[in-house]
Amino acid sequence: MKSKIFLLSLCAACYEQPEQLDPYDVLNATVEQVILPDLDTFKRTAEDLKENSVLFCQDPSQGRLQTLQFSWKGGKKMLKTMELLSFGPYNFGEIDVSRRLDNWPERGEGIEDLIAGDQIIDTTYLQSMNRADLSLGYPALGYLLHSDEEAEDVRIGFQDERRCSYLMVQTELNMEIVNEFYQAWSPQGMDYASEITQAGKGSSSFTSPQEAIGGLLQSMNRLVLHMADLKLAQPLDMGRRDSVEAKYSGSSLKDLHDNLDAIEKLYAQPSPSISDYIQAYQGADVDVSILDGFSNVRSVLDAIPEPLSQSIVDEPQKVAELIVALEALSDVFTNDAERFLMHAPHGY
């Protein structure tokens, strides 16, 4: 009788064991709850920006300018979110988000030169530009919409028809590139999203769901290092205020916040998330290290005064502390997270 009770208790214990977390559930949630909705927002903000540029040039009032600047900020936020997806379609030759949409820092000398010229400003002309003194994409708009400290001077500048032409053509070109990027990911388009959700089941990019999760973690780490090395260390070492990401719009620190928000969102927001996956397979300490890393970076970032272009001169130690915090977070991704994935269960 005792043996039967013992066996029944063992059986009950078996049923009480938590179910394993299927990595495909994590990948599907990540794509459906974060990546695709963010792509929808990216597309919508580009369309809004194009529409508001036309409305502003039809009626260049201060109110229209403020609406346009607000639209640009929304689009730029989503661009910084998409910076996390710097693989696959991001680098397709016909899309090339980094070169065609995110060609920072904000540089205006070449833009002013083109506006002062007599060449017809259209999408073909702007696409052909390859000048070191000229920004493309959202940084170009960042310059155009903040080229003077006084908003009224910015507004008056757009009384020049060629300046408005440049503005409208750049927003049109942005929208075209964003739409191409959107279609590349969309299940109704080229469906790159299925490369992630079907990892190990026909995906040409990932041979297993664990590899896809690892790829997403690597993308997070790349952006962390990009923030540390290019967006902070480079301008700090050079001591040049004009080498920060967004000098004219003064949004360099906000861009870093948006990058960090995107990383944390992709890691922890879906249900179930990559964070849940790591916890489910005895990686709670790794998960805590990553989440603590996010908090530490955010705390140090919050302590840097706006704008970054001034802080690299006035508060170099605080900028250096942020670089250290980002490098520490990168170490967690590179060492702890990768080591965890090497021992994560396979077989799905």
C-alpha cells in the first residue's frame, strides 16, 4: 500500500513540474507583439511626416512647423527602434537603412549648397548624392527643421521654394525606403518575419529556434556597442561637438534613450519573452544581469545634461561613465547570454 502511495505521489509531482517554454512561442510573440507592430508604426510615421511636410509648404505657419517637427520626432524615434533590426532587410542593397535613412551626423553644408543651386530637386537627384558634407534621410530632415536656433528663423527659411522642395522630396524618399523595409518584413510581402518564426523549419537564416534567439541577442549587443563606440566614444575622443549624432536637433541623448528602450522592449516585453525563456531554463542569474545592465545604463544616461554636443565638452566624465555602463552590458550579452544559449535545451 505504501508503495502505491509513493508511486502516486511521484506521479503527482510529475504533473506539478512546470512546462518547458517552447522557444517557438517566444519567437512568435517577439515578432507578433513587438517587431511587426513597430514596423507598422514606422511606416505610419513616415507617411505622416510626408503628409505634414506638404501641408507645411502649402501653409508655412509656425503651427504647421511645430506639427512637422513633432512628426519628425515620431519618425526618428521609430528609426532608432528599427536600428535594433540591423540584419536581414536592414542591409538589403535596395533598402540600406543605415546609409539612406540614418546617415548621421546631421550635416547641413551640402544641403545648403544644393538648395542654393539650380538643379531640379527630386528623388532621383537626392538618391544620387554621395557627399561628406550632406546628410541623408532623417538626419537631413533634422538639420532642415532645426537649422536655426529660433523657430521663426527656421520657418522663414522655408519661404524659399527650393528649401521646401528639398523637404518634401526628402520625406517622400524616406517614405519609399520605409515602405520597402516594411514590405521586406511583412507577412504580406517578402515575409522576412518567417525567417525568425520558422527557424529550423525551412528558414534560410537560422537553423534552430535557439539560433534565432541568439541572433536577436546578438543584434541587441551590436546596438549596445554601436551606442558606446560610435555615438559616444568617437565624439568624446575627437572632442568635436559636430560629430554627435544629432547636433542641430539636439536629440542625440534622446536617440540613445530610444535605442535603449527598443533593446529592453524586444528582450522583456513580449509574452513569453526572451527574458522568460532564459529564466525558464535556469538562467535567472543571466536574466538579472541583463535587466540590471539596462537599469544601470538608463541611470547613467539620465545623469548626462542635454545636449550631448555640450556634455562631451563640459561633462566628459559622465559621458565616459555611460560608455563603461554600455560596455558592461555588452559583456553580459557576449559572455553570460551566449554561454547560456550554448547549454540551452535543443530538440524543438
